[in-house]
Amino acid sequence: MTTTTPDVSPTAAGAGANASDAARASAVRHGQAVASAERLSTVARAMLDAVHGVIRDHRLTYPEFQAAKRWIMAVGESGEWPLFLDVFVEHVVEQVAADSQQGTVGSIEGPYYLPAQRRFPSVATLPMRDDEPGDPLVFSGQVRDLTGTPVPHAELDIWHNAADGFYSGFAPHLPDGLFRGTITTDEQGRFEITTIKPAPYQLPMDGPTGHFVEAAGWHLWRPAHLHLMVRADGHRRITTQLYFDGGDYIDDDVARAVKDELVLAPEPGPDGRLRVEYDFVLEGG
Ligand code: MBD
Ligand code: FE
């Protein structure tokens, strides 16, 4: 794995805190939860009961309670709650949602989606710099419905990190829009996207999330992944990620978001570039 150190070191303040604005926008995309008093009471009661259970089972002390309070305040002040929740909690929300979902399996959205990126036709090269570091990757496939019928003009949002591990929009040294785009599939639901193979992602080490993970002796890494959102009129939108066979942390994702069906095995094509195909299957229509 090649991880280069950027000139301008992105900090937790960039990678973690900037995700707060993205999280506020995401609430709009996912729809507003309207909880009845009954639902709120039930869920809040269960959460408090779970916390009380942990305190009793582990005989939590006053100094530990105070340390936990200070840490929770620090996460809030640093703006890292979206990061922390997407890494340690979202995978279970996604699993519950997946119980009622057919077709391509989903995975978590994570904190770094940005809407309204550059739009591309079905054959596209994602925005990248001259001499962009990384292994070129050609990712192609087709969007179909559950009956196997192609879905023409589906929209596919794709976003992933640069070879140095950072995401554009959340690291000041990267140009806006790098490795982000919305691709519209052709009449046959097909697409072909040229990009680079993403790199494993390390959570920011200099914020409260990183401090906590290090203090617990856990690691801070996610395996390399492509993020995708696929939507088409009359079909259920899917949010998922694709991973790479044999890559670091593929069996030990800090965010627990890898599913076997989502692991790709790219092979070098005739021109030496890595190539891989993956077809998306959408419900509805
Ligand atoms: C990521 O890139 C990511 O995908 C998730 C889920 C959490 C933190 C960073
Ligand atoms: Fe990610």
C-alpha cells in the first residue's frame, strides 16, 4: 500500500468536522423522521436502559463517568459526531433497512457524500489531476431491474478517496470535485467509468474519535472502497460500496460495512489498466 504524506496535512478539523454540513444535507435526502411521542419514548427508554446496563455490568466509576462526559463533549465541539456515528453505528441501521430490500445489497453512506457534483454521460472519466497518483481502474456494468430488464438513464453517483487516502471536499490539499461525479447510464443501462483504484481510509487520528480508538487499542482503518448511489425513476434508490479482494483491512473494517457480495476482483486488461464489472439491480419499475 502506498500512502504519501500530503504537503498540507489534513486534520480532524477537516475530515471530521466538515462532515457536519454534509450530515445536515443528508437528513434532507433521507427524509425527516417524524417520531410520535410513543415511538420516541420507547426508543429513548431502551437506549437509556442499555446504557444503565453497561454501567451496572462493568461497575463504571465516577472518574470514568466524568471522563466519558468530557469525551462526549469533545466529540460535539470538534464536529465529529457524523464521523463517529457513521463508523460505529450506521452499519446496523443499514442492516435493518436491508431486511426489506431486494436486488443489489446496500452498504453505509458514510460521512463524505456531497450532492450536486459534475455530471457525465455513460462513458466517463472522473475528475482527476494530471499525473494523478494511483492505479488506473476501469469500472463498468449495467443497471437492471429485478426481472433483468435494463434500466435506461439511471443515475449513478460515485465518490471515493485519492491514493493518499483523503476525500475531496474534506481535505484542503485536494481540488474540489476530485473523484466525484454523477453518471447517467445509456439506453441499455450501461456505464463505463475510468478512475483510479481507491486506497484504504484511515480515520483522522488527531480528533476525539481517533484518540478514543487509539486509547482502546483498536485500529482506525477502512479497506479501500468505491461509494455508490444508484437511482432511477420508479425504482428504490440504493446506497452501497464496492471493495477489492485481498486488500488491506477487507476482513477487519473499523466500520463493519463490508459484505461478500460487494467485493470485486479487478484484473489487468489488454492495455494494462485494471478492469472490473459490476451490475446493479434495482427494486421497482
Ligand atoms: C469513510 O470513508 C467511510 O466510508 C465511512 C463509512 C466512515 C468514515 C470514512
Ligand atoms: Fe468512504
